[in-house]
Amino acid sequence: MTAVQHDIHVFPVSGAKVPAGATVTEVAAMKEALQAALGGPRGANPLVGAVILDSRGHTIATGFHRGAGTAHAEADAIAEARRRGLDLAGTTMVVTLEPCNHLGRTGPCSQAIIAAGIARVVYAIDDPHGPAAGGARTLRAAGVEVVAGVEESEALELNREWFEAVASKRPFVTLHIAQTLDSRIAAEDGTSQWISSPESLADNHGLRGLIDAILVGTQTVLIDNPRLTARDGDGHAVGRQPLRAVMGLRDIPEDAAVKGTDGNFTHLRTREPAEALSMLFEQGVRHVMVEGGARILSAFLSAGLVDELVVYIAPTLLGSGTPALQGLGIKTLTAAQHWDWDDSGGGSVRRLGRDLRLHLKPVRQGTDTPGQSHARSEEQRLSDSAMPAAHTTGGH
Ligand SMILES: NC(=O)c1ccc[n+]([C@@H]2O[C@H](COP(=O)([O-])OP(=O)(O)OC[C@H]3O[C@@H](n4cnc5c(N)ncnc54)[C@H](OP(=O)(O)O)[C@@H]3O)[C@@H](O)[C@H]2O)c1
């Protein structure tokens, strides 16, 4: 297991005003950086974007973080500027998260900024990770001017689920569903390989290469005997492999493919999603992808423990078989779960070969859902249309 171990600190404070000291140009650059951040995938690390401004306030480089183990947004922007032969002395770095202070899998950004001669750093939100935090202090000590809290609530919203996962000391959870047009994940006889197009399978294996762990239920192991590795188009395991996790009380056969021979396997003997997540967290997992089957997907969704949804829809009908979800305990429309389109990590709706790939994030509790706002406008329409009638009968 190669996941970075993080000590978790505090939940960042939201709602702060734009602090005095930031210029209008820097606020505009922060919006650019927030947009750039969407280029990266969600997961163990937050989405982060960075913009470098020259002394006239012009953007000279942009960067973003492409996921755990890759360059941070600041280093990405500095590298872009270097590729173009630019001198960064006296420039301003505008970044959506406090520059990190720790080595991790990449170097500390605070040191890279100091070494580049950047004179001023404007950031949105403090880093909640213990070892990574403290970048602002290091920068100030080296004489770099630092302004914090610019567009803070937007930066918090950008990574809302990630901050919540960090504060709850659990991994970030991606739920993966590969289904037919009529929402089946397996046919009546149990066959499910492969519902998705080769392009969707390749995309899924790309995601497997980014995560720390992949989780399925015991029934999927018993029926499909999956390997749960990240593989290339020729079926060879490639790159960093996720921990293979199976959840459920029954024993897993000794010769099950998921056990492998590398020891990178764990059996979570529980049916409680929250307990499974805390077991994985204990093992260093910071990003898990839940791949099924139906009962496991439903259990995580019912528990409200899904941060991101990736759904592959094949233009295929089965008419019967295993539905993707087996009940979420929802009895009425007002209790429905609502999801928002997520433009990060390649976009919210994409064609992959014959399939559609949908990418969604949960709607925040208490936010107006599409159904509620429709119901409200309908209520308003009815009361508006009732008013003249009441006036007519009661008036003249
Ligand atoms: N299309 C796809 O991408 C895809 C992906 C995966 C699976 N599938 C298909 O999905 C089907 C399997 O789905 P499934 O729903 O039958 O099985 P499942 O979700 O894979 O596993 C269910 C089993 O997990 C255990 N479990 C652990 N936590 C649970 C919880 N909170 N609630 C209920 N059970 C829990 C239980 O076994 P214990 O008795 O051991 O506790 C239960 O029998 C297969 O046909 C497979 O081919 C399709």
C-alpha cells in the first residue's frame, strides 16, 4: 500500500470576507485558478489550480494538480513558465490552496516558490493536512508577501466533499456504475462482462491507476471472480496498483483471483459502509472506488457516503437482470437523492465509444434541488394565478 499517510488537522473556516490586501486583478486571477483546478481528477488530493501574474498583473502561466503523486498546481505553473523561458523573480502566485510545506510524493511547494524568486503569494484556503500545512509561515519567514482567504468560500465549495472526507477521517469515495440503458449491471443469468465499451473499460482502468483501493461485495467476487487490477488494453497490470478490498461476512475462496499473490488484498468482514471506510483509512487508503455490485452500491448511497459518481451507460437493453441499485430506502419523491453535474476531471458528460460517461457530485443538503425549485415555482404560479380571481370575486 503506497498511499501517503496524512495527519488530519482542522476543518477550514468558511465565509471569510476577501481580505484587504488583494487586488481586483488577483481576485480575477483566483477565479481563473479555480477554473484551472477543474482540469484535475477528484480523489485523495483536492482539486487545486494556480496562476502566475507578472508585475503588470498579466497571467504568464497556469497550472493544476493532476491527482495524487503528480506535481502540485504551483509546481505545474512554475514548470510551464520555465518551459517558456520566463524569469519568475518578482512575480505573484495566485493559488486556490495554501502552498504545501511537506515533502510527500512531490517536493514542498513553499520551497519551490521561494527558489523561483516569486515575491507574493495569494491563496484562497488553508491546507487542513497537518504535515502539509504551514506553507504560508515558511513563505513569510523567507520574505515572501502572503495574502490568504481570497475567494475562500468558492475554494471550499470546489472541494467540499474532499474537505468533509478529510474532517471525517475517511477516504474520499468514488462510486462506479457500469450499466445498460435500462439500469442493469448484470443479466438474468448473472453475466456482466462486459456491459461497457472497450473505451469505458479503458477509462475505468485509468481511474483504477489513480485510486488507493477498489472495493466490491463478496457476491461479485463469488459470481465474477474479478482481478480488480489496473490493466492496459492488452490485459497486463500496469503502474501503481490499488489495494483490492472485498466487503462482506462470507469467506473468500483461497483461489479467488482478487486475492492475487502480491499481498495487496484485504477482506473487510463487515456490512457497514462507514466501518469499511474506517478500516480502509487505517490501512492508509485516502481514495476508494466502490465498483459494486448492486447491494454494495446501494449501501454506500443510502449511507450518504459517496463523494463522486461515475456512471457508464451502454446503449443496450436487458429488460431483466440485476438493477444497478437495490433500494435506497426512499419512499417519496421529496426524499429523492439529487446529484449535480461535475465538470472536473474531463467533464460531466462524455461519449466513450458507444457509451455515455456521466460524472456527478452530491447536491449539498439544504440546497434547492431541481424538484424542489420546480415545486416551488409551480406553487408560485398557482398562487399568482389565484390572486386575480380572488380579487375579481371579492372586489367589484
Ligand atoms: N456492471 C458492473 O460494473 C458490475 C460491477 C460489480 C458487480 N456487478 C454484478 O453485480 C452482481 C452482484 O451484485 P449483488 O448486489 O448481488 O452483490 P454485491 O453487492 O457484490 O455483494 C453483496 C454481498 O456483499 C455483502 N455485503 C456487505 N455489505 C453489505 C451491505 N451493506 N448490504 C448488503 N450486502 C452486503 C453480503 O454478503 P455477505 O453475506 O458475505 O456479508 C452481500 O451478499 C453480480 O451479478 C455482478 O456481476 C456488475
